[in-house]
Amino acid sequence: MNHCVPDFEMDDDYSILSSSTLNRPRKSPVPEDEIMELLWQNGQLVMQSQNQRSFKKSPPSKHQDGDQSASKEIRPSHHHHQQQQTVTDNLFMQEDEMASWLHYPFNDANFDNDFCADILYPSAPCVTSIATTTASPPVRPIEQPVEPRHLPVPASASAVASSSRPPIPPVRRTELESSRIPNFAHFSRHKVRTEPSGPSNSKSVVRELTVVDSCDTPAVVPESRGFRAMPSISNTEGASGGNNNNACGTIAIGAAAVAASTHSAGVSIGAGASSRENLATCELTVTSSPGCSSASAEPAAPKVAAEDRKRKDREAAGDAECRSEDAEFESPNTKKQSRGSTSTKRSRAAEVHNLSERRRRDRINEKMRALQELIPRCNKSDKASMLDEAIEYLKSLQLQVQMMSMGCGMVPMMFPGVQQFMPPMGMGMGMGMGMGMGMGMGVDMGMSRPMMPFPNVLAGPSLPTAAAAAHLGPRFPMPAFHMPPPAPDPSRIQPNQPDAMLGSLGLQTPNQPWMSGFADPYQQYLGLHQMQLPLPQNQATGQPSSSKPSTSKDAENLENHPPGT
Amino acid sequence: MSSRRSSQSGVSRISDDQIIELVSKLRQLLPEIRNRRSDKVSASKVLQETCNYIRNLHKEVDDLSERLSQLLSTIDADSAEAAIIRSLIM
């Protein structure tokens, strides 16, 4: 997953990433066998052979491995295989370099145009296929994108190139971007040209997304949409791969996403979720992008640049709120500076506040939509009920996972004695889970009760040590036949499938409040276990008896049980 | 500003509290956020964490199902355990 960022190949003498240097077409022919790659190291281009010279983070002025002739950005596509390896390493470095870029003062905006013109359009290795491949995995879990990345390295390059081509929008954006974050723009362009490796794929995807979105407006919104995919990508990447992925995600984001502020929020959030480190890197790009995006909302590109810097300084803030706050700060400040009138300032501040508020709301709505998609059979339209359902679903999911893991642990521990109880137990569990899963809120009542005792019981399995594992066996069937020796009890439990588990759980013994302690059930189990053999017969015979309505509450069972014992 | 807000979102105001409460409930369920200071977590973050958590749980369920089916193959199909496992896998 490190392939997010393609290697930069620059001429050897590029000491600093500067537009001029980027502009320069790679002239020196690079021997096919050996491709020198210019990597961004700490914002500095470093020459590196594809065979992976050591990467050194050198200060901007240093050239590493200098001597080789400048590698050609386009050439790499041919040698992507080698490159990929190096790319991976490069990416790592580039990750850090990204940070340095952020701080890098951007240079003329024109650079971007030229840059793009030269590189984007002419370069066109044929990578169209990648566009599709990259487009597909965007939301996919990590593993998938990795494959496509590696395979069509050349394809990706072409795809990237092609993606960059279509557009004037991209050029336009880059102009904007360049004004704000020139480094990124260059970077993205550069990547397009050079690296078809995996990371570039994601980036190309991202860029495509952004490009598409940007068509609408240079504002943040469209980009944010494009970015939505990105965050998922980066999130998934981060989750799966680790730093590399993050680097890719972040770099891609930074490169493509200049204007997406909202995404940065999503990205940072996602990144944070996946791993802290990702978050750190994401934040770098995110903070800069939000600044840009918010700035874009406002006029004055130069101000944006300045704000960018400020934002970069504030990189630490990873939260969406922080970002929105920053944006708020930035915009009002700029506005104030420009206007100079207090009244306008206030109104502007309010406006900005509204904007940020709206953004925040949009983010929340988006997340709610995503949540809604995850929840099966969720047809609620209002937030509150949807959240309610989400809560229930989450609980049931947790329960299910617990039961399944318990089952996994239990199976090896199955005791012959409990066999007879199993089916009913299984049924009960299945029913319980089915109910929990998605039968709807109507049945929730039955389930909600179970929730209470269950955690207690289920917590047991989670405790487990080797010794506990032994308890698991009896315990699992336990709920079913936990009932104390009285024959009717077990039978009573069985019919109440949804409650079977619960009922059994609760029905330890008439005398004991089953909820009271965990240790009790254990003791009971152990004790009961002895009695298991005789019990099954009892239960088998006694099944038909009291069949409590499954919808009965646990309390009923509990109450009935003690008296009825 | 507050007046403006209320005028703009009169209805949502009411449900805002519900949402806040639900979000806090959700937060309790999430393992990660629960351990942190919960007063500073934003709704969007909670939602995001929830989505991620649900996805993780889905994945876990799949893994467990796979494991259970593997286990199922190792034991005789008529046993009670098999029945249980089948029910678990659903």
C-alpha cells in the first residue's frame, strides 16, 4: 500500500522542489535498466536509483545519490516493477516529505499551469485501464486496491495521465491549488506522470474524483464529495496496511484534495479510527486542505495561501471541530482584514459560523447516511429513530459476536451430557440473534431484556482463561439446562426460544437471583454439570410442558421460575 | 446568533437533544470512545466510529462464521454441537 505516492523523478540537480524544476522536462535519457528516481525527501528531490538506494531524508538542499542522470518520470512506468519496490520505500519517505511540503512555501501559481501542460498532457502513457481499476477499489478494503495497483503499473500511469488529461478542470483546479498549495499540485501532477504504482492509483482515483467534482465549482463541496471516496480509501488503507497506506492516503489526499475541507474531517476521522499514525499524517494534509477549502469559499487566493500556512502550523488539530474552528478563525480574520469594519466583521463572522455549522451538519448527515446503509432493514427517515435502530443493531451485533466466539470456544469443550440441550439452545440462540439482528423494533422487547442478563453471562466467556474455558462448555448449554434439577424448568426454557437463553440464564435456581453474581452461575454450572447426564433425559421428556410465550419478558421467566420451581 | 439559530432550526432544536442523548448512548457502546473523555467527542466522530465499529463487527461475524463452519466440518453433523453451530452461523 505504499504505492500511494509515486516517486518523483527529477533531475539530479533539483535541490528543491520548485516549480521551475518541476517544469523542466526530463531530458536526460535514462537507461532503461536503471531508473533513477527523484524522490521527495523532506521536500527535497533526491536522486535515487530504482534499485533502492538508501533513502535519506536530506535537507532540501541535498541531493542524494546525485550522480545518476536524472531519471525520467515517464520512464518509470516501464520499470514499475522495480519501482514499486522503491516506490514503497519512497512513499515512506515521501510521507514525511509531504509534511515538509506543507510547510514549503509555494511558488508561483503559473508554475502549475506549465507543469501541468508539460507533464500531464504530453505524458500519456497509456494507463487508462487503471482509472477503472482505481475507481473500483476506492471504497474497497485494503487488500483489493493493492492488487490492481501492482498489476497495471504502466496502466495506472496511463490512467493517471488520462485522468489528469481530461481536464481543464484539473488544470483549473491545479491553478487554484497551486496558488494555495503549490506543492501539492505539483506533486499530484508529478505523480500522474510518473508513477503508476499503487498509490498513484488511489491518487488518480482521487484526482479523478476531485476533478469531476471540481467541475461544478472550485469550492469545497464538490471536492468533498470526491473526497468522500478518498477517506474511505484512506481509511481502509490505513486500517489494513498501516503506515504505508496512510502515507498513500494522506499523500493522495493532499495531492488531490486541496480544497476538500470536509473530507479532511472525514479523512482525519477515518484515519484516526484506523490508526493514530495515519491520523497524524492525514491531519497534515487535512489541516492544510481545510484551510484551503475554507479559503476557497472566501475570495482571495493569496489570503488562502497565508491561511494555509497558518493552518499548517495548526496541524495538530485533528478533529473536525478543530478544523472547522480553524476555518472559522481564518475566514473571519481575513474578512476582517479585508473589510476593516466591525459591523461587517460581525456579520461575516456569523456567516462563517453558519458555514462551518452547515459543514458540520453535512458531515453528520453524511455519516448518518453511511450508518443507515450499514444497518439492515433500516427504513427510518428521521435521525432519532435511526439512531435508535443503530444502537439496537450494534448491541445485537455485539451480542452475536460474543455468542459466536463463545460457540467457537465451546465446541471443543462440548460435553456429551449437554448434547440434548444443544439444539434448543442453538435454536434459542439463533432466534435470539435473529431477533436481535433485525426483526424490527417490535420484537425488540423480547431482545432488550435478554440484553441485560446476557452481558453478564457473556462477559463470563470473555473473562476466560484456560480454566474458564472449561466452564464455557457447560455454560453454553448451561442456559438451556441450567435450570436446577427440577425437570420442568428446562422444558420451560426450551419453548421460549428467544428467551430460552435468557430464561435459562436467569433461571439459575429459584433461590438465587441469577443476576446477582457471576460466580454463582459458575458454581451452578459446575454443580449442574454433574447433574447433566440425568438432566437431559428429564428435559427431553419434559419439553412440551410449559411453553411460555416467547415474547414474555425475562422478568416473567425469572419470576415464574423461582416460584414455579 | 442563538435566536437566529432557533428560528432557523426550530424543529431540529427539539430533536437535537434526542440526538445528543442517542449519540451519547451510542458512545457508550463503542469500545474506543468509551474509554476516553466522552465530553469532547463530536457527533460526527461518534457516528464515524460507529460505522467503523459495525463494519468491524461484521467482519468479525464473518470470521467467526467461517471458523464455526470449519469446526462444523470437523465434528459429526448429527451431534448437538453441530446443530448449535449451525444455529450460530445462521
